[in-house]
Amino acid sequence: MMSRIWNPCFIGLLILAPLVVSAEQPDDKASTDTTIRRVLFGSCIKQDDPTPIFPVMSRAQPELLLFLGDNIYADTSDMDVMRAKYAKLASNEEFKALTSGCHVMATWDDHDYGVNDGGANYPQRDAAQQAFLDFWGEPADSPKRKRPGIYEANLFGPPEKRLQVIMLDTRYFRSPLKTGPRQLGGPYLPDNDPQKTILGEAQWKWLEEQLRMPAKLRVIASGMQVVAESAGQETWANLPHEQARLFDLVQSTAAGGVIFVSGDRHWAEMSIANDGVAYPLLDATSSSFNQKHPRGTPTRNRFRAIKQTYHEENFGVINIDWDAADPTVTIEVRDLAGKAQLEKTVRLSELQPK
């Protein structure tokens, strides 16, 4: 899925042609010999509100953009309404400038999926998938239009500098969550029901295949947080057996170089899992592009790698120094001025199975 978006010159709800801004890349294959050194990521775009952060991101000169969900706030079962909201984002000149001439990959979260906190029981999930693929420019004959879910992966760069990017779908297959007394972050509680899933078996099988592919650095994108503890909000920790399965899969496949990126929360933070994993697994959360959390108080998270969180508009940056003797990966969360508010550097040698 590449950086092709609807052409906003045609505002009819169903007659919006994709605008090609770079060549199509095949899913799940080595897609380019171009070495990627700078990846930008983030989430949560209120399509009706100003987006002053997009020009700041453009000035950062991204080589790859990852949109991590809530790319619009659709919250509807009416596909005409959803497409109209996509059209609103497509008409945003700052969004067009940011996504032109740059590789783009995207996944969804609940609001562009169609329903708040929605999962597999959302009746319009198939129609929403087609609207998503239309907006992001997936060709009409693409196999992704026949496959349930929007997960995808691509490889970038020559073998010695190969970046793998895996975009997970944590909505289409996700089982209902367990609820209880509302906590600071919401009503959800951890649930050990082994029949419940986040990814679904087909996506789990596909993910294992991806992790067995040779790559030096792997960025795995999830709409919701991967490492953070459950504190009422949606997170992988709501289904602990699925979170453990993800961490175990990294170890059993001997996949080195994994870093997670996530969105959703309307604040930014970095979390790290150290116990029972192949190596320290970092999850960098960037949210939101143009919204502030109305409460502004972070939920508890004993896995924070950096004590502070950041609650203004923000985006994430991954800078990869492939030329160092031991290549380094620096993850930043930057503000509206382009200044890093959170920052962590790791060496590729630290991201290897024990």
C-alpha cells in the first residue's frame, strides 16, 4: 500500500480517483533498494480541524510515513459519511504536501474503522475496509481487497541495511473486551479467555512468516499500545495471552531489531518490556497530530521507559544511522516546533535475541 490518496478535486462521495504520488510497491516483498534512514509516524487526525503539524513534519524530510490509525474520525456505519470525511482529509493541502513524493503506509484504529473501541462485531467492517483501501490508493485488483483485514508489510533497502515495516490490524479480528468498574483510562479489564483474539489466526500465521524474513531493523505498527499496562484503556494488555503470544513470537522466530510504534492515546510516551522477552521491546507512542487530551492526565504505566509523557500535538521520528559500526536507532517525539520532547537511542546490537 503506497502513497496514493484520493484526488480532492472530485468531491463526489463515491467518485474520488486516487492520486499517484509514487510507484506502487508489492506487499510482503523487498520493495526498494533505497535505504531508509528517517521514518515519521503518528496518529489521530481530526479532519475538520487545522493541522499545523503537517508542515513541520514535511520540513523533517521523511523518507517513509506511517499513519497509525484514527486517520479520520468517522464513527459511523454510513459509508457515504465515512467517504465524505476521507474526502475532507484528502482536500487538506498540508496533508497532500506531506504525503506527496514519500512512501506512505497506514493502518487504522477505532475511529477510522468506524466505531469507538470497535472490533470484529462491527457490522460494516468489510465496507469500511474498502473505503480505507480506496483512500490510501490500493488498486482495484489488489489481493488486499479480497483478504479480510488491512494488515500489510514491506521491506526497504539492501540486505545489510534492510528495514522491515509491519502494519498490524488490531480491529477487524479483535474479540469483545471485558468491562468492569471504570478506571482512569476507561472501562476495560484484562481478560485471559484463550478463545479471544486481537489478530485472528490468519494474521497470526502471516505475522510469523513476516518475522522469519531477513531484516536488520523491524518496525511493527499497532493502532493501540503494545507494551503499556492495562489501566482501563484499550491496549494489548487487555488480552494478556495475546500480548504474550506476540512477545513469544519475536523470540521463537529469532527476529532481531523489533521496535513497536503505536498511537491512540492523545499523548506521547515510550514503554519498554524487559521481562520474559527476547530482548528489551520498546513501544513508542505518538498521538495526536492535532488534538489534545481533554483530561491531560496519563494513565498508570509501570513500563514507561522515560518518566515523562507529552500531551501537546506531536509526531514520532525514527532516525537510523546505518553507517555506524554498530548502527543506532534514535526514536524521538517532536512538538509543533519540531523540537524533541521525548528521545531514546538504542543500538541494533541491543535488539538481538539472547
